[in-house]
Amino acid sequence: MSGYIGILPVPQATETRNSFTATSNQTSFTTDGYTPNFVSVYLNGVLLSAADFTATNGTDVVLASGAAADDVVEVIAFSTFQSADALPLTGGSITGNVSFGDSNKIFMGTSSDLSLYHDGSNSYLQDGGTGYLVISSNGPGVRINSDTAEVMADFTPNGAATLYHNNAAKLATTSTGVEVTGAATVGGAAVKVAGKESIYVPAAAMYPSTTNPCSDLTQVETTALRPDLKVLDFAAAADDFAQFTIAFPKSWNEGTITFQPFWTVTGTNTGTVAWQLAAIAVSNDDSINTAFGTQVATTALAFSGTSNDLMVSAESGAVTIAGSPAVNDMCFFQINRDTSADDQSGAARLVGIKLFFTTDAANDA
């Protein structure tokens, strides 16, 4: 077994002890090994002199006189080492590996404030002190990887702290907040972010143009106590016009928009209907007496042939709002039926339109 650092027979040594129970007149005892001249032999606890035994072959110890039955013979072998192989209390360098068993800890600090160990399943770095656990880097940053070098987190000095999923960056801090790559959810629900939005404008919020107007707002009963329609009728003979206004939210990016008409026909003709939209933005102290921008049309859509069926046209192409839109502008819109691009014989009844616009801010602050 291993023992203390011995003082005999050399200044610096470790010892290995073998103990035997002798038989009557036994003289030879086989040990685990020793270095000749670095061995002590005890008989029933009494240290024998060098003349009382022979120990020269590195394995066997032979007594000069046979032991009595049940005598206890102990052989202590000393192994020398150099002090240069020991780490001084004042510190030094270790050039090889150091192994610790499961749950054997490395303690640091006067009060063992920091410990590092592995319990057989998990590895732990535990801070029991009163200050911070500080991880610092003089390089490009701190990175946490899986055992396959898959990046799980990056922390860059004076830069982003980035979290990864399956080696792909998903959340990173910026100088103004955070950048999310992909969808963000809270409690399983998607987080609303800046992007494409829509606003519905019913026909009841529109008014016929003074020149080439559509019909006045009409209420149409489908069947008693079923949905009534508030519609503007656009005749088949020529392009009729209606107008409305919108003050977009400050979060609007003041870019192009698109639109999608909702309409019907009271009749059975299956001809197509096409719609056009134009707009102008007017700022504070600007003249409202300004021409609309370029008209943009929807693709003509054929009516179902069933009277008062709701028809939803495809979303239009981009509509550029004239007048260099800015925050707090009033936007004037003009919608018309494009009779040159459709062939519906009946009046097209506009129920309303949905406008699509893009935001670039989370709110209107």
C-alpha cells in the first residue's frame, strides 16, 4: 500500500509495504518488488539489522534465521524521486495530464469559493463566492461549442452576443436592440414584427368623384335579416370613379402599396371586372389640388354568375403614391372600374378594398 513520504533510508522517498504471516522456520518472502539497499524489514514490529536478512534480487527477502509460526514479517520498500519532479508550493508548470476521479473536486480560493469537478454524468463549474463569476477573453471573443464543434453561442467584445440553433445564428444583440433570424414566438404565439400590413376600406368610407362619379352609396338587401350590402355601383358603359383618404401610421415605410378589391354583381352575367387605383400624398401646408399618381389595375376576374356572390380579385401590382409620401401625410386615393379591360355587362358593385402596405417600425412612437 502507499504510505507517507519517508525520511529513511533516503531524504526523499515513497514506500510500499508488504506484510506476511510466517510459517514455522520460513526464511524466504516474495515481495511486490524493491530497490536493493532501499528496503527495511520488521519482525513482529522490530526493525531488523542488515545482517539479519538478505535483499539483493529486487523481489525476495531472505531471513538469516527462520521465523516462528505466525510471526509477522513486514517489508517496506522505498522508491526514490527527485524534488524537481514535485510541484513547489509556490507554483510551477505541469507538462503532463492530471486525472481526477468522479466527484473529486479542484477547489480555488481561501474559502474554496470555486470548484471544478465531474460527477460521472455531468461536469460542474460552481462559484460559491460573493462576487461575479467572470469569463474574459483577450482574443476575438468567447465561444461555446458542442463536442462536434457546432457553435452554440458567441460573445464578441464591443459587439454581438449571438445564440445559435443547430449551428445557425438565431438571436443576436445589436447597438439598438436585438436581431432575430426566423420567426419569434411568445408562449407559442408568433410575435408581431414590422413588415407587410393591411387595412380594409369599406365602400361606406368612400365617396363618388365629382367628375365621372360612380353611383351614390347604396344599401342592398340580399334577403330579409341577412347581410345587407353597402356598395358603390360602377356602370359598364364608361369608367366611373370614387375616392377616399387614409392617414397611414408613422410605422409605414412610405413605400409602394398594393390593393385587393371585394365586389359583387346583382345579376348572372359571367363577364370579367377589372379595377384601377391611383393615389397622391399631401403634406402639411401643401396644396391638395394635385394630380393623382399612375393608375395600377388588378387582373380582370370573371363573375361567378350567381347574383350577389362575393368576388375577391387578386392582389394588384405595386402602386406608387405620388407626392413623395412622408410621416403624417394625408393620402388621397381614387378607384375606378377599368371598363376597357373587362367585359361584365352589369354594374360592378364595390363592397370595399384591402390595402397592403409595409411597416419598418414596431410602433408609432
